[in-house]
Amino acid sequence: MRIDQQLTAGKAEYPMIASLAAVGDGRSMALVGPDGNVEWFCPRCFDGTPLIWPLLDRDRGGRLQLSTPGDLKTHYLDDSAVLEFEVHSASGSARVTLCMEWPGSDDQQSLLWQVDGLAGRCEFTLMFEPRPDFGSVAGEASLSAEGLIYSYQRQQLLLQADCALYPDGEGWQGVLSVDAGGSAGICLSVSLEQDAPPVPVSIESVPARIAATLKAWRDWCAALDCTASYRADVVRSAITLKLLTYEPSGAVVAAGTTSLPERLGGERNWDYRYTWFRDAGLTLGALFGLGCRDEAHRWAQWMQRTIEQHGTPLAVLYDVNGAAPPPERNIEGVDGYRGSRPVRVGNAADGQFQLDVYGELLECVSICDSMGDDAMRAHWPHMRAAADFIAAHWQEPDQSIWEMRSAPRHYVHSKVMAWAGLQRALWLKRRHDLDGDEESWVNQAEALRQLVLRRGVSADGSHFIRAFDDDRLDASLLLLARVGFIEGSDERFINTVDAIRKQLDEGGVALRRYPAEISDGLQGREGAFFICSFWLVEALVQTGRPREAKEFFEQLLQRKGEHGLFAEEFDTRSGQHLGNIPQAFSHVGLINAALSLGSFD
């Protein structure tokens, strides 16, 4: 790509979702486009208000750019979240290294750029045009000996660079030059304390800070427990999960962005910068499977703290500190990604009843316990209350794992996860001689199981169905063997897997969540879900078809983004990624699928 071409079309052209890369420090994330420019940055916290957001509006979203005319190639440095750009122009060539400093300090976070001249002379234009809180907040700027100080909403930032900065329209600009063998640095520091200025960074220290960040990532990756097969993809997914983990609390957010559309031009645009109990069991399994015991332990601790704080009934999602997310609202006057409106903040799914989250919680307790970690079992009264809640409420309809915004129904996956929750509670009680209403749990679990086996199967009894009195299918049924409700070798599960492939196939390695004609309370057609396709890989292994699973998995890997990242969905016709990125659930699915295949290496 020619950067000057990108700049010429800059206000009109949105980057493809699959072309984005992510850098982060365990507090928030910046997304970087194929031209090296920052497309999305929320300082301080994942779900904070954005400072730079041209990804959602090319005119109003501000700019944080380091650009020069020429050909550009972008890639991650191996086993890291450090990006490198090589620029080749008529006057020279240079290398740019970009990252968020990690591990960061307790006082501030920093975006770092290092520019190294390779040949001739390169001139870069640095542009900083902040637009806090979707442009609704006015900031104040002043130049000092250290650099440009920018303040808004009791937050302070400091932009330092190896060049002079001067006002340019609604922002600031500078010209940074490097000759062959020369170097230059840039640092954008954000104070993590309100009303406190960032501590200036020595620009001369930027190379050492980037080198330390690179070493920290590579040391972390070296400790991962993964087989040689698919190592690069598994490590990239593990790094992505780490980037999506809020370091102060241990919570894993579902994605780093809001309102990237599931259908271009449609209304399926959600804020995913929160934490879902729905994702908990699969995420915890992936973390333990990779040997990320500290991350798994802190994720479990976050869950038990959140339950202690709020009790039951459980909410569907929480913010990174375990509090309720803000009410869902639309941001007016913002174009949205390629015209996809509304742009949303908050998520109304937090008010839904999703029965499966109770099973997910107890699944997490048993996973921790089997790994010798009592972070959750130590708070047994809350887990016992979750089992009691299942026993008392499993007969009620819910909105399902897919957060349907239509009328509640008796979804089979939800019932199965409720059954799994009671089974895990019984296992823990018996294993550790804990207190609990064993008789009720046994009786309700058996009643639940028999009801599913009677009403949750097709009329001829050959396969499982989406919901009671609904013979259509749902990709979440691929999890039935994973949670132990049925053996993978059971003919009913094998038939279910084959029927899902036939009914929900979107072409090639693409599965929908449920049939397109089903009304979920929203307009428009969504894309195929990456997580569903990864579930199919596991299901094929469980049904005794590892070779077929391997072939399917390898085709699925070809759908990854340019930097190895996965969004939530993809369009099988255009090949474009859809939905928020990077999506934790997609990367969790990749890891678990690879681990299931690893047993056959």
C-alpha cells in the first residue's frame, strides 16, 4: 500500500477490519491500521471514552498518525505485541517500531514509537488531533519544555517527540526526519491518576523501553505450554487474550472495540468492552490449557469477587471492575464504521436472563479445582447459591447464549449448561465434603436431563434441536459433548454435528449461529461466527474424526486477519471480517480447538 495514496483518500477510506493490529498494556488497547496510523485508542481503561476513533468516523474521529509517502509493510515481531513498519520511498527507507509499554507502570501508560533510518533520508509527519469522548468534550493544550500537554475531563496526556510541534487546524503537527543510521522517538504518555500530569519520559530511553517490552512479551510466550503444531497461531491468540485482560482486576473483556458492525450498514453494532460470564468456562479452560495459571487464577478471583459483591441472580455482563456496565445508549452525530449506525456505548444484554451463565460459573469452579486452584471453591457459599438458583429456576425460558432480543424460549444449550452446573456442584460437594442440598440437586439434574432428552431432540429422536418445539438447529449444540451431557460417540451427537454442518453452513469453513430465517429481534442478516467453526473442530475430534477436524481447522486458519487476529464474524461472500476486534471468544475457540487436536499429534 502506498501511504500517500492512503492519505489522499484518508477521509473516505476505512481500513478493513481484518487489516487491524492491536497493541496494549493490560489496561486499554490501541488499534493500528495498515498505514500505521492509530484507528482506536481509549486511554486508561478498555471501556473508557475514546480519545482517537477514526475507525468509527473518518471526519470527526481525530488523528494520531506518523506518516510518510512510500510503500509500507507491517507485521508483528515474533512472540510479541510489538509492531514494526518498514517504509521505502524515493528519498530513503526507515523502520518504525510501535508498542504500548508493557508491563506498564502503576502511574501511567505510554504509546511508544521508535524510528530508525535505514537508507537515504526519510521525513515523517506527526499528527495529533484528539477528539475526547466522541468529540463531545473540549480539551485544553499547551506547549512546555517537555512537549505538548493535553487535558480533558480531569485527565492529562503528554506528547513528546524528536521534533517541534505546532498548531495545525484543530490539532498539532510536527516533522520528524531520520537519516541512514539515525533514529528518533515519540512517546504519548497518559496519567492514570485524575488531575495528575504524566511523568516526562526521556526520548533517548524509548528504544530501551521498546526493547524491554519486546523481551517481556517473549519471556511470557516462552512460558506457554503449547505443542509445535500451530504454535504461531496459538501464541498469537494467547497474546491477544493477554491484551484483552484488564491487569488491575484480572477480568477478560470480550473485545477491544465498540460498534464494529456484524452487518455493514446495519444496526447489529454492539459495545463488547465488558466481561461476560457466558465466556468464562471456555476462557478459563484455554488459559489453564496453555499453562497461564496466573491469568486463570486472577480471572477466577475476579469472578468470585464479583459474585460476592452482587450475589444472585447473576448479571450477564459486568465491567472490568465487577460493576454493572453503563446503560446502553446511542452516540448521536457519529457516522459509524462505513456508515454502520448506531454507534453504541453500554450493552442492554446485562438485563437479560441467561440460564447458561450459572452453569458456566460452576464449570469454572470445577476447572479451577481440578487444576489445584481453590480461588473459587474457597467461596463455596456463593457457588452453592448458584446451584440452588439453577435447581429453582431451570424450568424458566431464557434469552440463550446468543442474547436473543426476542421472546425468551426453552433453549437446549441453556438447559444443558444448567444440568452441567448441577453436576459440577455435586462433584465439588462430594469431593470436598461441602454443605449443600444434594438431594435437590440430584433430583433436579435428573429431571432436567430427562426433559432435554424428551423435548430437546428431533421428532424421530435422531439429533438434538435448538429449543423445545423448534426442530431447527443451533451451533451451541456442538458443546453438548464438551460439557459431558452426552458422549461424543453417541449417535445422537454425531447426527447433531452433521445436521449442523448441513443446516448452518455458510460455505467452506463458515457456520452461522442459527438459521438465517430465525427472528432474533433485530433487522438484517449477520455473518458467520468464528467461534462456531472452532467448536465444530472440537466436535469432530470428539466424534472420532480428528483428520477431518485437522483439515477443517487449517482451512479456518486461512481466514485470520492480516496480523493473525480474529474478529467475531466474517462474510463468506466478501471474505471480510465483521464485528468487534480482536474478539476474545474467537481466539479462545482457536486455542481450545488446537488443544483438542494436539492430543492426536
